[in-house]
Amino acid sequence: MSRRYALTLKHFIFDGASNIIGVGVGTAGCRVASKISGFKTGIQRFYYLSCDENDLKGLDESIYIPLTHLRREPAVVRGAGVKHLNKIREAVKGAKLTLIISGLGGATGSGLAPLVAEAAKEQGSPVMAVAIMPSNFEYSKLFYSSIALRHLSRACDHIIVIDNNDFIQALSDKPILDVYEEINERITFALSRLLGAFEKEDYAVGLEKTVTTSIKDRFTLLALSDRVDMLEAVSEAVASIYKKADPAEAESALLYLSGSKNLLAGEVEDSVKHLTTLLRDGEVRVEYGFSTCGYSKVTSVVLVSGFKKIKLANYDVLESIFGPERVLDSGPDCTVDLPFSNITQLE
């Protein structure tokens, strides 16, 4: 396997003195990040950014970005965020690694997440972003989310993408507010385990493995599945990933299994072998971890990296017309309110 695009362990030697920063952006990002902060992971500090004060209630180290413009669009939010760039830069200053968690379905995450990534890069910090994409039925959000994903991926060293469509179908018979809350809980579970949260019965994956598994300048896709049969859970998660990307581009993977206390060594071994077989028939390196704190069903968290393109980034009409090398404006648009109150309108 080519490691030309890999972030190796020598790039990220994490220890007790490492300054690893987590940043939750927007409603979904703040909620997931705040839940992860309750676990013991390799992240030393969390910051939270939002244009909605309700997202920041009870959260320390938060940055409120008020909007004076009536239009709530990514360009407007980004313009408001520019006024707070010094606060953002100070938050990520000296970070060994900056982890950004953001939903890209709304204006806040789409507008601010790329801005935070750019600020972290300016401060010399490697950046890993987790982008949570909206469901297909949220038509009005798909275009903005795709544009934001493109800008975010360009600003980051690597990016992990999670598709809400993986959850929404299985939870469609529940109240919509409960669905979003459960989606956040499942994303929190997956990310916390990949970042190193563990209990007594855990064989943790850890932040180091997650970072070194990810391929620089490539998309990384994360999916999870609950099934009574462990191999079915692994297969379903992989099938979800392969609906969004070319299987031939997979280069590395992580597998985390959560089962009951009766989880057998042979079941773990078979699951790792099964995943290895599904990924380019054994050509992909697979790291793994597991927990025996689960219930009768098995939860399989699968992370696969190395994809040059993913279908979730195909909503950009201009790019589909002109191609990726002929984008009219490679930078995100930005609307800034300027104090021109002294200028009178001319008839």
C-alpha cells in the first residue's frame, strides 16, 4: 500500500504534555463535542463556537458570534466570524493537533468550520475535521454543505465525513427531535471510541491510531451499524461507505466492535478478517479495537480512508460544469457588515 499520503506516527507523538484542541462548531458540533468532552480522550481542551447562544449554555471556553444580518447564510456567518478571528486564533494557538467537529447542514457550521480550520493552519497546527453531512430530504442544505465540505477539506490535513442518511432510515419511525438526539449520541459513541475513550472492558483504538490511519489530502468515511450478527454489522457499515466512494481507492481502515461480555476472541478475529476481505480483498491495513460493555446487539464502527472523491461532495453545480480545476472562486464567499451609516443615499 502506498503511504505517500499517510500521516505517520512521527508527525503526531501524543503524550501528557501534548496540546490537543477540540473545537465544536454550530449546533450539532457543539452538542457532539460537549458529549465527547465528558470522556477521557487525548483531547486536552474543548472550545465551542456558535451564532446561537442556546448552543453555548453551560459550556466553558465558548465563543459567541452574533449575527446582525437578517439572512442566515454561510457567507453571512463567515463574515461575522471574521470579526472574531483573533479569539479563534488564540484558542488554537500552540495546538499539537486541532480537531474540528461540525455539522455542515446549517449556515453556522458551513460558514465557520472552514474559517476555524484556516485559522488553525495559520497558527501552525495540523487539522483534523469531522464533517456531519445533512440527510437527503434536507434539499435546501445539500448545496451549501457540499461547498463547505470542499472548502473544509482543502483547509484540513484530513477530514472524516459522516452521513446522516446512515441513521435517518433506521430511525424514521421516531419523533424527529428524538432522531437528531439519537444521531448525536451515536456519532458521539463512535468518535469517542476512536479518540480513545475506554472503560475497564475496552481495548481502545486511541487517537494515535485514528490519526495514523487517516490519509492526508484524502477523504475518510465513517459508518456504524447495529446487528445481532457481528459479521452482518461489519458488512452493513462497509456497504454504507462503498455507496459513497470508489472501493478501489481504500487504503487503510479502523474497526471498533462493541459487544456483550461474552464477546469471543474468535468473533473479533473473524470480524477483522471479514473487514480485511471486504476492503480490496486484503490489500488494506486494518487496525481494530473492541468493548465488552455492550448488549445483545453488536455495534460495528468502521472508518475507511484514502478516497479522492466521495458522492457527498457532488452537489456543487459549478464544479460539475467546469470541473474541479476550473472553479470560479476557490475561496469561500464572505459577507461583512461595514459601518457606512454616515453615507446618505443618492437619488
